[in-house]
Amino acid sequence: MQERAEQTRRSLLEAAASLFDERGYAGTSISDIATRSGHTSGAIYFHYASKEKLALAVVEGHFATWPPLIERHTEPATGTPALEQLMGLSFAVARAFRDDIVVRAGARLWTERTLIAAPLPPPFVGWIDAVTAMLERSRAEGELAPHIDPERAARTVVCAFFGVHTVSEALDRRRSIEDHLSDLWALLLPSLQARPAPMELLPVARQG
């Protein structure tokens, strides 16, 4: 019974996410979600109580994607240099934004947060902290250029990364996001690396 309820909740969540991604929060109704999911409006209210609760669940699902992804790509014991790990993480995140409906919908709902009568988690802070830690480790490894301040650079990298996502979403729904991200790293790496060699690092990180 519990497994069936979880399957229903996930089905409703994904149906809502697909509609929020396509139409936005205001353009999506409970009736639309019921039709898309194949469940009744009563089932939606039983599991989520309101459209606001569904939107909050989608945004929370978006943010829940990142901790395991960060952990998987930042494990020091793998022996992979921190800069390479950082780039590999960025491509993994890019693919999640492109391919995962809950991630995409959560991002759109965050931009529409003033329409949602529910408190949403704060964005970006965790990313800045994670990138700072990776740049500090890169410094300890001797791979970071001496003029780079990890915390300030991390903020700039995060701003640039999400700027690329915003533009890529507007231009082609992120279909070319990996190419755009490669262009960004080709621009950033000569400044970040102690011994600039972006074309050696990029293909390896992109595959990871």
C-alpha cells in the first residue's frame, strides 16, 4: 500500500512538473494536472492538499537533486584533481537541467516564486560554498593560479554558470547547453589554472 501511494505521489509530481515547465505556475491548474497524470483531482488534494503544496514539492525535489550529485563529484579519495571534478560536476548539473523534468520545473517555479503562496528554499548559497571548497582544494593541490581568491572566484563561477543556463534555456531549451558550458570553461580556465591547459582538461571533464 505504501509503495503504491509513493508511486501515485511521484506520478502526480512529475505530471505537475511537466506542466509547470511548459506553462508556468499561473498557467497550470489542478484540473490540468489531473488530466496529465491520469489521476483525479481528489487524489491530488489527498496527497498534496493544494497547487501551492505541489509547487513546493517540485522545488524541494529540484534542490534535493544537488547534494548527492555534489557528493559524487567531489570525493577527494578518487584522486581526480579538484578543478577537473568541478568541471565534471558542472556538466552533470547541466545535463540534469536539460533532462530532468523536476529540475527544470523547479528552476522555472523559483523564478515565479512571487506567485506561490509558500516559502521556497533559498538558491545558490550551497553552490557557492561547494565551489569555494573545490577551489580551495585545487589551491592545496597546486593547480589554482596564485592570484585567485577561492571565495570570490566561486561566486563569479556560479554567476557565470547559471547565466549560461538562463541564456541557453531562452535560446534552445538547453539543447546545446554542454557546448555553451564548454565555451565558458575555455574562457575561465586560463585564468583559474596555475598552468593553463584548458584543452587538455575540457574533454575529460565533459565526459565525466
